[in-house]
Amino acid sequence: MVDDENIQRPERLLLTPQLLVAAYCQGMFPMAESRYSDRVDWYSPDMRAVLPLDRFRLPRSVRQKINRGVFDIRHDTAFSQVIRSCAAPRPGHPDTWINEEVVNAYCQLHELGYAHSVEAWLDDRLVGGLYGVGLAGAFFGESMFHRPDLGGTDASKVCLAALVDHLRDRGYVLLDVQLNSAHMTRFGTIDIPRKQYMHRLAEALDLEVTWSEV
């Protein structure tokens, strides 16, 4: 839960790739009031959740699925499907913070090479995935989903493991997960003060790191 004092409400601005990049570089991220609302607020929490790449923890059952190759893991082949799946209602969560404006803005950001998806496929069906934004040595995780009804149990966790491996291999130093939860704490996420986060962010943005080989 984000306190009201952490909500930034400037004059209403249309989300654009340029605005998103500028906001991330200043430690802010957007969330719509609901998937049905046209209101988007900006957040910069006093305590920021990050996942140290050298302290990532994964349940044994998930590791076993990875070792068995249950899912076909792909990058950036179905970004629009992933973000729309993340925006869709799910059991116990009838609403989300991803509205149509957010979907459109991040799809544009993906086309420019800044937003990325990690996807889990089973029998050529998308059964899980996550998406986020990569800027220099920082990756900002946004949302993830899985479809147990299609055989995708633990698919989002497998995608998270694949993301961490990819970030390590490419030289990223910061994985920002924004807001902590009991679910994310299981993987090793920690909360750090905003001042410390901004210092880590500045160091990450100073690196020459890319998502893939140019």
C-alpha cells in the first residue's frame, strides 16, 4: 500500500515513452487508479523494494521445473499479450492498476527498445510472463501473470528466474520491484530508503548496459 504522501499528482499529462523514461530516471513510476479509470498517479515511495541480483532465492519446486524444461522461455516475442494478460482480472484480484493508456504507452516503449517481456510458453500457448523497463544498468519490473488453467502453474516464477539470469549475464546492477509484498519477499526482495535507492539508481544509469547484443 502506498501512502497518500508518496503520490505525485502534477497536472494531467498523457503518458508517452519520453515521459516514462524521464520519470524512471527520477525514481518515479506510474499506476492507474484502476484498469477502468483514466486517472494515472505517479509514485516514489519512501521505502523502495529491490531484488538484489546476488541474493535471488527460488523454491526447489520451481527450480525443478526449470531443470526439466517444462516451459519454453522467450524474450520480447509477445509483449502486447503479456501486458494485456497482466492487466486482466484474475481470481481474487478483480481489478488491476494497468489501464488502456498504460498498455499503449508501454507498448510504444517496447517498440523503442526500452520495455521488455519474458514469456513462458507451453505447447505454443502463452501461459505466463512478466514485463518491465530497462534503462542502462537498471531494470524496473512492472507486473507478471500466470495461467494455471492452461498448465502455467509457477510460470511467472520461472520467468522471474529467467529475468534474473538474463540481467546478471548482461551486467545489470539494479532490479527495482517498486513495492514489496509477501509474495516477492520469498524471492529475496528488500526495502531500502528512497535516498539509498536514488544513489543506486544513479550508479546503474551511468553504466553502458543493453538488454541484448547490439
